[in-house]
Amino acid sequence: MNGLTFDIAHLLAGSLVLISFMMLYQDRLFALINVFALHAVVLALSVAWQAYIQDAHHLYITAAIALVFKAIVIPVGLHRIIQRLGIHRDIETAVGIGPTMLAGIGLVTLSMVLMLRVTPEADPLAREDLAFALSIILLGLLVMVTRRNAVSQVVGFMSLENGLVLAATGAKGMPLVVEISVAFSILIAFIVIGVFLFRIRERFDSVDIGALDDYRGERR
Amino acid sequence: MNSTVALLLCGPAAFLATTIMAAGASRLAAATRLVYGATLVISAVLLATAAGHLAGNPGEASATLPLGLPWTGARFRLDGLSAFFLVVVNLGGTITSLYGLGYGRHESLPHRVLPFYPAFLAGMNLVVLANDAFSFLLSWEFMSLASWALVMAHHRDEANRRAGYIYLVMASFGTMALLLAFGLLAGPAGTYAFDAMRTAHPGPFAAGAVLVLMLLGAGSKAGLVPLHAWLPLAHPAAPSHVSALMSGIMTKVAIYGFVRVVFDLLGEPAWWSGVAVLLIGGVTAVLGILHALMEKDLKRLLAYSTIENIGVIFASLGLALAFKANGMPSAAALAFTAALFHVLNHSFFKSLLFFGAGAVLTATGERDMEKLGGLIHRLPVTSFVFLIGCVSISALPPFNGFASEWLVFQAILRSPELPQWGLKVIVPAVGGMLALSAALAAACFVKAFGITFLGRARSAAVERAHEVDRWSLAAMAVLAAFCLLAGILPGFVIDSLSTVTLPLVGERMPVQMAQPWLSIVPIAESRSSYNGLLVFVFITISASLAAFFIHRFASHALRRDIAWGCGFPDAVPAGQYTAVSFAQPIRRVFGGFAFRSRETVDMPAPGALEPARLKVEMHDVAWEIFYQPITGAIDFATERLNHLQFLTIRRYLTLVFLYLVILLLVLALWP
Amino acid sequence: MISQLAVQGAQMLAVLLLAPLLIGFVRKVKARLVRRQGPSLIQPYRDLVRLMRKEVVLADNASWLFRVTPYLIFAATWVAAALVPTFATGLEFSWTADLIVIVALLGSARFFQALAGMDVGTSFGGLGASREVMIASLAEPAMLLTVFSLALLAGATQLSTVAAFMGSPQVGLRVSLGMSLIALVMVAIAENARIPVDNPATHLELTMVHEAMILEYSGRHLAMIELATFLKLLLYMSLISCVFLPWGLDSGGTGPKSLAIGVATYLCKLTVLAILLAVFETAVAKMRVFRVPDFLGAALMLALLGTLLLFVSRSL
């Protein structure tokens, strides 16, 4: 593999990590969703590039799915949900930005060290890709953990799934059927969560999931 | 017996003689001048001897005196490392004595200071010269006790008594750790001479235990977090010139102890020892300077900033350990030289700053910065040299603090070649911490200088202040000159350190004085170089050029008028920013995790007459996490054991008997 | 030797003369973006000359430090600016200082600026100084970590070597470079007191940081400080362009043609960066002061992450 192809793949995967960090940093919902759309666009680019260099045509379909669903349909849907819920002015962070970013850096370091240690003989592109993918997954989880609002939890969940797709394409092995089914399950999850959001909202007049704790009597 | 060592050993003896003389004559009027004059001369002689050894003869020399334990004698030895630290100690001693000649005259209780001051100097000299565990520990304890007596000089003050008590407890704890470390090093054979320890190599477990014990023992004396709690209490409690000695010099003697054992006696280090030292160093640097930023007592601020600098030095030593363990001697030499250079620099500027604080204390009777302000008009010379100290400690070019921090950063940039993952991750993180602490140090000293010397006077004491005596000013001026010289001629210092680094890490830094234009090039010129002299010259030239052109072509007119301040009348000096308000933004940024700080504003309703109140709550996290549980446990245990005091004699006898039987049982069952 | 010295001298003069023009250009673009006419391009020069001609009004209790500081700030900034390659690398005195020294020189300038802000003893000066050191305490480590990343890639902290390395094909596209670039841009915005961190045009007491520190300055002193501020913006733009857009840089001693190319590309890069800055400043709003630590904290974390990635992936 020559230097430039490696560099571009590396750059795209790394940008995904960077955008995950931007998601950690955003505390406004619209900005968060826009960043998520960007995440999906870069993911689509990255997958397409993998398809090109691996000469694996089915990956183009994955890229197209990522582009259409994650970069367009879901963000637009989320925008409309937020509009209809009237929570577009909400600012929400459960944990401060500084500690969150520090935790994020710790997670990225952890996944780099872990992946580079357990895969010493794989080819460098796959190693880096896996390390980046694991970072994105962990960062997605972190977004979910540190947010109060259900919408941003959905976004965190989706970005986590992006990490899975990145790992799958880098590892050259996931069949198309699995990918399509994953994509559709995500879509269904999205719809379910959307419905769920409206139900929470109807009951509690808020999408702060802290309200659920109140309902269950778990809050102190 | 070697003549140099003999001469160096005469020094402590002369100091002790001065102590005895001071104890007898301390109530005489001339005693102050006599004692400080004597220590000045003795330190200067010792300084010249040690410097001559460091510069001229890189060999080593030793001597044995028939003192101490009957079958060992007291061994002393002079090599590159001890010569360098002797230079640090006696340079500090000389200049502090010079300062003391003037400052000591304002001492209200000279008989509580004068006898212990030479004893303190003698103790520090002996620690550096000792060549067996027994004389090392004895001198170490002597040094601790003498400094404790100096801390307790003004023992009628409740705060000083508490400081002295905590210091005593921590010092005994530290010595205990050192004792155990030497016990492990001596091994079953019980050879207490350093020469024997150097050849015996302890196993990996014992070596790890020695490292931990040294971090506890030497680290508690040097002020590593979380063992630092005594330092900001004890250092400021002593008279200012003694504070300078404790902060600037005694912490360096502790570093000497660490280096002597870990780099010299312990043999080849394990790679993880570097990780431990690096991490502790980085955390110490950041927490130390954050605490300093929150202080409003000038001397306590300086004491906390000592903790920061100790952190920088330990981080650099940790790097050197990591490089040494991985067989990269040239990089180890770079990191080790950086650490020693910072040792020297810190002894310069910290002494200077404590002298300045002492001068402020003499002139105004205040240590609280919130009652000072505007001193630049009253103490022009003191404020100028204090400013130089502030610039140096903030690591700004072209002064000396920057030169050594620059070397530390260069050492950090050598570290991607290290093979271990742990080091790869920790070194850049520690680099970030050091960069953060350097930036915070600049903020801290903007505050220290700005609140104390600039602005308008906040109390009447400042209005009455006038410049201090010539001796003090001379001492401060000498140190300021050293700060500048070491900053613009770092190559000279680096080259003199080569005899120290070569035996300890097996390599030295490339010769610097041969570089054109006296620049320093730690690795290669295409990689990095720094020329403090030219930076200094360039700044001077361009500032004078600018001033010349302005005065040649621009308007000269100048009018004095009341301050503008956006048109707001601002009559009372109390409306200025204070030390606490200056640090408020930084407290809001870092206070959450460093101090668990909390601000509450109590705002009365409109029209109500009571004042609004802002309450800031801060916690010393280290104190709460490490010390309170321990003291709690001790209290609990003593409470439980208290009734042992009220037993009958028969029961005491039973206890002793049972103890004896248990011991015998243990012996019988020992495999 | 002589020609090298001439190039160095030309560069020092060039940055001095170009800096006000750059500010004028940024202001013009900003004005045009909001459909104003805007002052002419050379207005900053006129301002400087006017300030030089005016008398200095000094507060009653201003000390010598207050009067010396403008020259020190100017000198430190100018020396730093002269050490950054603009149109040519391999400058005669480039070995006197590396990137870390340049960062520290700017730190010295800020140190004295903050002190001068506290000298008169008005509450505004203290406010500005206190906020400035808070911003600096995050911006400086972010900058140093960016320098670390560059140094790890190029194997040097020497700016000429870094620029030469970045211009060579072996550099490739690196994620950590991208992170460094973003961190450096964020630091540059904060250090130059631009929107969204600080507003260079404000005189509203609650929002100003930099302006609050220099509130008491007037006449020739203010002119020196303003000129230093202009130089600092030029310095950061030159730094970004020589490290991240290293094309067309003259490598020293290659004749007038390549020098001319160097100058032309340098001017183009400055124009592009200035337009980008103006667009960015027009598009975003100023933050509250206590949002700035988050902004700079993000820069610090990005720089740290970039450095960590390099440390880890260097062993591949």
C-alpha cells in the first residue's frame, strides 16, 4: 500500500475521532446534530475510500447508506423532533466539559494502546483503523453517559454505531447483509426512540431523562 | 586523608564552633554581625573549594573520621555530585549570610536564631559529604532539627507552634523512611558504607521498595505532593533568610539524597521507576502552583511555588531514570542536566524572592498581600530585583528559569524513542502538565508582583515604608545578577555539570561553550538551539532602538493627571483588584477539581441594608484524603489504648510476660 | 553572509511595515462584509502617527514600570516576529531561538502587559490582567503542546527545519497535524484577543480583556502597544502559513527569482488568512468570559490528543 492511500485513510479515520470530540464539546442540540451529520459524511467518505482501495464494491452501498440515512434522514428527523418538542434552546451537560474531554482523551489513549498491543502482526492500516474505531465507540458511549437529554443520547448511540461500521470496513470481512441489517436496526431504533421521546414528553413535559428517575423514585 | 575533603570537613566544624560562640554571646549587640560575618566567610571558603573541585579536578576523594559508631567510623567523600550540591548549599549560605548581616538586625529574638543558623548550615554540608548511612542519617536529622528550631524561633505565635509540630512529625516520618531504605540497601550483611552499597545490587523487589521509601523520605523533605503539607506552614514561619535557606537550599539537599540513592547506590533502575517519579513530579508541579495562586500571604505563596519547582525537578529526574533504564544515556544526560540546572536556578530565584519578601516584611511589617500595594514607589531597588526574580521563576527568556525549562522540554521531545507503552502515554501528558504549570507560574507571579508592588497602597504601613539596608540589597542584587547570567550563559553551567552527569548516567551533554555565539545545542543544531545571550541583546537593542526613534521623532509631551479608569471615579484603594479577586477566574477554571471550591453569593433583597457577602469555600484535597484518615486512625487507636495507662502493676507484668512469650513463639515457629 | 543579513534585516522591516496594513485589511473586509464602507487600508498607519504626535497623559501614581513596559512589549514581540520565517527560511539568526522560545517571548510580553495593567491601580486594569492570565494559562500550554506535535513530526523545534520538513513530500496527511492546526488556530484567536474570545473593538467595561489592561495608556506609549498587537497578529499568521502552508518559501541563497516567488506567495497567504479571519469574526458572536476556558480547554485537549497520538503511533 503506498503512502498516499494510507495517509488518506488515516486522515479520514482520524477526523472521525476528532468529530467525536467535537460532539463531546457541543452542548447545544442543533450544533450537536449538525456535528453528527458531519460525522456521518466523513464516515461515508471513509467507507467509500476503503471500497476504492480494497476494490470491494459492496462497500459503496454501505457508504451510500451512511450518507443517505445518517447524514441526511436522521439529522433532518432529529431537527424536526427538536422543533416539535420545542427544546432547541436547551443547553445541557451533566458533567463539565473539561472533565469530559479529559476522560475522552483517556479513552482514546486506552484504545490506541490496547489495539496496537493486541494486533502486532496485522497490517498498519487495519491496526490504526481498529484503534480509531474503538475510540469512536468509546467516545459515543461517553456522549451517552454525560448527557441528560434523550436526543443527545440518541446522537451518542448513532455515533457509536458509526464506529462499528468503521471497524467493519477496515477489517475487510463484514458481509453486506449484516451491514444492511445493522443499518435498518439503527433506523428502527431511531423510530422507536423518536416515538419514545414523544411519550416521555407527553407524560413529563420534558425530555430530560432525569424525569424518569423521578418517576421511578430513584432520585435522592 | 585528602586535603580538599579535610578542608571541606573543617567547614562544618567551624560552623559548629560559631554555633557555640553564638549560644554564648547571642545577647551581645554585635553578635548578629559576628555570627553572620563568620558564616559568610566560612561558606565562601567552602564555596570556593567545592567550585574549584567541580571545575578543575573531576576525580573523587574520601576521608574517614574516627567518630560515630565505633566499628564503622564516619566516612566522607567528595565526588562530582556532592561537589555540585556543595556549591548550591554554600552559594546559598554565603548570600544568605550577607543578607542576614542586614536583616538580622531587625530580629526581635536574636538568641533564638543565631545559634541555630550556623548549625543548620553545618548539617546541610555534612549531608552532602556523608559517605555512609549512619553519618548521612545523623547529619540529616541534625539539619532537620536545626531548621525546626529556626521555625520555632517565634514560638509565641500559635500558628508557628502548629507549623513546628507538623514539621517535626513529618521530618521524623521522613527519616524513618530513609532509615528503612538504607536498611534495605545494606542488606543482610549490614554494610552501612555507601561504597559497599554501590557494589551490592538489591533484587527487583527490594529496589522497588527502596525507590518508594526514598520518594517518601526525601520527597517529604523536598515537598512532593501529597507529602507537602508541612512545607507551606514551616518555611514561611521561619525568619525570611532562613525561609530562603529552607526553600531554596534544604529542599535541594533532599533532592541530593534522592539522586545519591536512586541514581548512584541503587544500580540500574527499572523502567517503571521513571513512570512513578514522572507522574508524582507532574502532579506536584500543577497542584503546587495552583495552591500558590490561591494564596494571599506572600511567603506562603513562595513556599507553594517551591513545591511546583520541586515537581519540575522530579519530573525531569523521572525522565532521566526512564532513559537510563532503557539504555539511552545521551537522553538521560540531557534530562539529568536539566534537573540539576533547575536545582541551581531555583536556589537562585527562590532565595531572591524570599529575601524580597523579607525586605517587604521589614519595611511594612506585613506578609498579607491584601494589605500591601504600591511598594514600587517606596522600595525602588527591592521591587526591581524582586521583579527579576519573578521573571526568572516564571520561565521567561532570557532569564535562567527559562533555560532550564527549555532543556526539560527538549528532554521530553526525546522520549518517543522509549519502548514502553506506559512511558509513551505518560511522558506527553506530563509534558502538558509542565507546560500548564509554567503558564500558571507566570500568572502566579504577575499576581505576586502586581498586588504587592504595583497599584495603590492598601494600608498605612505601606505609606511609611522605606528602602531596606545595603547588605540586604547587595545580597538580592547578587542573586538577580546570577539569575540573568545563568540565563544568558547557560552553556557554562551545562559544561560544569558534565562531571556530575558522566558517572551517574554514563554520558554527558555535548560541550556547549565551543558553540559559536555561546548558544546551547542539546542534540543537534538543525534540531534545536537557544541563545539566551543573543535574545537578551536583541531585546535590548530593539527596545532601545524603539525608544530612540520615539524620542527622536515623536512627541515628548507628558502630563500627569488622575487615572482615567473609563471615567469612573475610583477614589479608595480598596476598590483595586486584590490577591483573591485576581485569582478568581483561575479558581473558577481549576478550583473544581483541585480544591473542590465552591462560591456562594449572599445577596440581600433590594432596599435591604445588610451587606452582600461572597463566600468562597476551598478544601486542601491532599490533606483531606491522606492526612485526616491517618490522624483519625491514630486518634481512634490512642483512644482505645488509653486505658492501658490505668492498669495495676500485676497486669502490666502480665502484658510484658505475654509479649515475651509471643516473641519466643514467633522465634520457635519461624521457618 | 551579507545577503543573508540583508534578508534578515529586510524581513524584520517587512513585518514591521506590513503589520498595520494587515490590520487595516482585516478591518476593511469586516466592514465590507456588513455592508459598511470601512476605514481606508492605511488608517492604522494614520492612527499610529497621530498617537505618536499626541502628548502622553500619565496617571498620577504610574511607576517607571508603566513607562518602560510599552518598549519591552514591542521589543519582545518584534524579536519573536523576526524569528518566524515569512517569505524565506534559513534566516541568519534563526538558530538563536526555536519555537519554544518564540512562545516564551510572547509570554514575556504578556507578563509585562499584565503587570502594567495593574500598575495604576484601577479596577479595570486588575480585571484585564486577571482575565488575561487566566486565558494565557490555558492558551500557552495548548500552544506548547502544538509545538510538541510539530517537533515530534519534524524531529526539531527549529522553525526553519520544521518549515522545510512540512514542505517536503514525506510529511503526508496526519490526523495529529489537523488537530494541531485547529488547536493553533484557537490559540491564535485567543492570543490576539479576537472574537469570540475578546473583542478588539469594544470599550464596554464588562466585556473587555486586552483593552482593559491598556486603558490607562495614551500617546506614544499606546502607539507602541498597538504596534506590538499588530505585529502579534502578523506573527501568528506567518507562523500558521509557514508551518501549515509551506509552499513557495525561499530556502535561502537561491537568488532573486525565488525570493520574489517567496514574497508573492507570502502576500497571497496573508490575504487568504486575513479574509478567513474576517469572515469568521463576522460569523460568530463573542462568548461570555467564562465560556473561554471551555474553548481554550478544548484547544488544550486537542493539542494533547495530537501529541499523544504521535507518541503512540510513532512506533508503528
